[in-house]
Amino acid sequence: MQPLPRVKVCCIRDRDEARIAVRHGVSALGLVSAMPSGPGVLDEDAIAAIAADVPPGVATFLLTALRDAEAIIDQQRRCGCNTVQMVDAVPVAAYPILRRALPGIALVQVIHVRTEEEIVQAHAAAAYVDALLLDSGDPSLPVRELGGTGRVHDWSLSRRIAGTCARPVFLAGGLHAGNVSSAIAAVRPFGLDLCTGVRTDGRLDEYKLTAFLAAVRTSGNDP
């Protein structure tokens, strides 16, 4: 039987939300720095304060839209998160620089799944990072969408990435308690990442989070 996927709750807004998520047993928290669009953006001082309050064993993902390696390094050092989630494509030359400068910090590359071209992009990035995160944004828009859209993408494409890449894959994009069992069956991801699916009026909804986690556990009984 395949292990249940890990759960990352993104767009954490404050210490109270972080503590609620941790209390319910999530594996990771997403902390959103400056973005061209999307929910949950925090200033770096707030990110650092939340990250410092998270207990050991729970990953803290710094979501960054920066593409320059030195800028990403400086931002991680200011924020203190143990994982860097790059929500936009970065130059290949940036990855070794990040590795050298940030030993012990996990690197996660977001792939915005729209066409088969992203399968090629995912395989290229997988050679340099610790994990991939498959989301439903659109970086080609005039105001780039880099996550937090609440939209589901083509899971068959994500399945092809998850089934062939030699790195763990997180699935994001429009997940909620009503569709997560189908998402797990379709993609077989290492982890699940969600924001809007566990929120009401922008705030983390403990009832929705509980329902989502219950649906994940129930998916383990599916054939």
C-alpha cells in the first residue's frame, strides 16, 4: 500500500494559523513573500517570526517569486525558513549557487502545469532540486499567476510527471476535501499543497482542514 501523501498548508497568515495547522498534524507550512498576484502575501519580518515559532519536524516553505540566486539567498537568510519554494522558473545556473550558499536548505521548484511542455520542464528542474510542486498558475499572463489560483489543472499531465521524475512531487491547485481522494488516485503524489481549499473569507478554517485531512486518510482505504 502506498503511504499517504504529506500535507502542506500554504498561505499561512500568522502564528495562530500556523499553530492550528501544526496541531492537526500537517507536515509543512507555506509562507508567501512578495508576489505579482495571489493570496496570503506577508512581509519578511512576519515570515521570520512565524518560521521561528514552528516546531522541529515541520517544514517551513518560503515561497519566493525572485529569480536571481543571490536575491533568493539573501531572502532565505532574512526569513529563516528551512525550504525555498521557487514559484517562478529560475535560470539553471542559479541552482548550484543556491546549493552552495544554502547547505541544509531544501529546494523546491514549482511547475505550472498547462501543456506537455511542462513535463520537459519538470524533468529538467528535477536534476537540481529536492522536490517539484505542480500547480495551476500561468506565468505567461501580463500579471503573472504563480499560485493560489484555486484552479485544478490536468491531472493526467501531473501523473506523467510524478510517475517519471526521480524527485518527490507535491500536487497543488484547487484541492479540497471533495476532490482530494480523486487527486491522490489520479496522480499518486508524494505530497499535497493547498491554500484556498481550507479557507473561509481568507482565514484558515479548522473545520475545512479537518475534513480535508480526514479525506486524505480515507483515501488510503481506496483500492
